[in-house]
Amino acid sequence: MTKKKLLNTMIAGLMAASHASWAAPREEIASSAADQQSVAVTIYSDNLALIKDARRVRLARDINQLAWRDVSAQMRPETAQLRNVSNPAGFRLQEQTFDFDRLTPGKLLEKYVGREVGVIRTHPSTGAETRETATVLSTHSGVVLQFADHIEAGVPGRLAFPDVPDTLRDTPTLVISLVNPTAGTQNLELSYLTGGLSWRADYVAELNERDDRLDLNGWVTLTNQSGAAYPNARLQLVAGDLNRVRDAEPMPRATMAMAAKVADAAEMQQESLFEYHLYTLQRPTTLAENQTKQVALMSASRVPVKKEFLLQGANYYYTGQHGELGQKIKVGVFVEFDNKGEGLGMPLPRGVIRLYKQDSQGNAQFVGEDRIDHTPKNETVRLKLGDAFDVTADKKQTAFQKLAGTSRYNYVFESAYEIVLKNAKPEAVTVIVREPMPGDWTMVSESQPHTKAASGMAEWRVSVPVGGKATLSYRVRVRY
């Protein structure tokens, strides 16, 4: 035999052996949550989570068809990555398919459109059963069946199906074709991004009687609507604003019900991660499917608080004649504290702070809430709780004249104002009056000195006596 013929024979033999090895399909290997060794869940603040699911799975040598069951129904399959932790050499992936159609009677019937099913009828008197064969023509707005000699709408009896289509699963499943060099039990880890998992920070604070101290507790509220459970998970949370590429038309997801459950308190450890902050729960926790639960984030007591009454003006009435500007104007109530000291001094994730205060009977009453953004340590947290009931203001323009100007760019106006602050509380209060001044402005006269809070902002601190009133008057010139 010539060298050329020998080479051709060897190549043909190798191709035949290769074809035989690759063409023979393996039976599907199913891996469920029972194989799970550990699961880690990192939840971001925008309905996104990273799942790392570690399992021990027995694989065959060469080609395997692995059905990784009990994954999130909202998995983003393009982000899925399976790796062999115990024996990575020669381990490679060929193909993966995400089957998220759940096995239900309706879905099963849909898959049989154009195919035959058995129709079983029970005689109402004798109880005898008869069986016919029919073809499913449609399942849209009802079922249409074609029998040998007629067509019926609706289901005339029980339907019998010869099998379940491969794409219908009782649980969301990632089917992976892979090549494994060695038969035996392997340590595998599947990581993927998913929707349906979210978290938010909620804070509860209680003011003391003098409104100068508060006790603050922070909670992380976790919601799992991903379609899977994560038992005894290592939980981490990322706070910050991540940039994400958005799909033009995201896939709609079914809305699931939630059940509330409060977890035992356990503080979280915080660390920096890139330009974000990572919070790690110091014990495993279970995130059940369709569940909301809370875990403790932080706790601080007797935090110094500053309470503030603020009357905020507007800049529109400095360029025209208006007269009365309002009576019994609401004065806003704010509290603020510094994110530092014992129990604080950690980055606070974005969330809502709800404040309570005890009444004369010792019952805690809700007094307001406000949303905070991500707040670094040592920064000030400022909350608007509402408007004061017993502190009001009457405001009017007492004078206005145009001093110069013939176009919109060289006007000069001078106007005067009177603000009467009234206090019906049993203690004196100080009201901050903040007026935004347009253009180039000069204070011509005033009943008490102002401070320049910013380039376009005048501010006064006006003391109002118990059950009395105080009047602030000023004249200002603005130039455009």
C-alpha cells in the first residue's frame, strides 16, 4: 500500500470513529437543587443579581447533555457560564439552551397544535369510557379539535398526550452540551445574571421628646420574584449606580405575588468595590421564591439632630408687580444629622427614612418620611418631614418700580417685601427665610441682616416668640 493510500485510510478511519463518537447522543443528565453544595447571591440595586450555583454532578466521558434544573426563570442566558472547578483541563462547552416554558396544561396543549391527542369520554350513566383520536387545530381563545368526521370547539372530555415535548419543563432549566475529559463526579459552578431579585434600604428612626436626638435602624428589604429559591445563600448587596446596556424592548415577565417575612437582625459588613459599596451578610440566609424579607443593615442610638423650620421663596416676583404673595403659607419642617459617630460612619444606601415620635401616652406615632440618596460617611443627611401646623407666614410685596431698562437684557427693578411669621407653638422657634434672588442683586435695606447663602440666595434667621409673631421687611434691587 502506498503512503498516500495509507494516509487516506487512516484519515477515513479517524473520521468514522469521530463521527461515531460525536453522532451518538447521550441521555440527558439532570442536576437539581439536591446536588447544590453552595449558592452565592449578589444583588444590585436595579433589579439585577449575580448567581453562583455550585453543584456536584456525575458526568460521563466525552459528550454530555446536562440539564441544569432549578435556575432563575428570569435568567439572562447570554451571561451564563459553566466551569469545572475540580477538573477544568479539557472541559469545554458546545451549546446551551434555556427552557423557561413551564409545564402546564395550557402550555402542553399549545405544543400539540397540529398533532394528535387522545380524547377520553365518560358515559354519564354507565361510567364507561371511550377513546377517540383528534388533531388539535387551535388553542387561541379556546380549544378546537378535528375528529375523523367533524370538528369540535372546547374540550369534550379528558385529553391524553403521548409524551411531553422536550422544551416544556416542570422548572426552568438550562440545557448544556459539553465535552468532559474524565468520567466521574465533578465540582461544577454555574454563574449567571438574572432579573427578579432586588433590594432596597429602609430606615426607621425615632425622635426624642426634645427633637434633638434620634435612634436609627437600617434594614435591607429583599424581594425574590426570579422564579427560583436560593437556600442558605451567601448574600451580598452592591450599592451604587451601575451603567447597564438596555434592551430596546425588554421581555415582559409575569408579576408574582409577595409574602412578607422579617428576618432576625444581623448586621452587615461593608467594603469598597470599584466605585461602589459592597455589603455582605455575615450569615447564610434563604431567599424563598416569591418572598420579601428584611435583614438588619445598621443601628445607631442618640444621634444628634438639628431641627429646622424653612420658608422657601421664589424668584418670579422680583421682576414684576404682585401685591399679596400668600397668607398662611406653610413653613417646611426639616431635620438633619451627620453620618458619623457610633453606629453610623458607614456608607448609607439609597432608601427611605421613616420617622416616629412618642406621644404623651408613650405610643410611637408616624411624623414623616423622606428619601435619601447614597450617602457617604461624614456627609449630612437632610430630611423633609412635612409642613408645620402651628408656624405660618403671610407675605406681600409692598413696593415695586422699574428704575431702568428698555430691553430684556438691561432691566433694573427695585421692590420691597414684608413677611409676617406667626408661631402658635408653646415654645419659641427660629424660622429660616430663604429667598432666591435673580440676576445681579443688591440689598438696599432690611429689618435684620441677611447672609448670602449662595450667589443668588439671601437668607435670614428670624426668631418668633411663643404665641406671637415677627416681621421681616427688606428692599432689594435686581439688575439684568
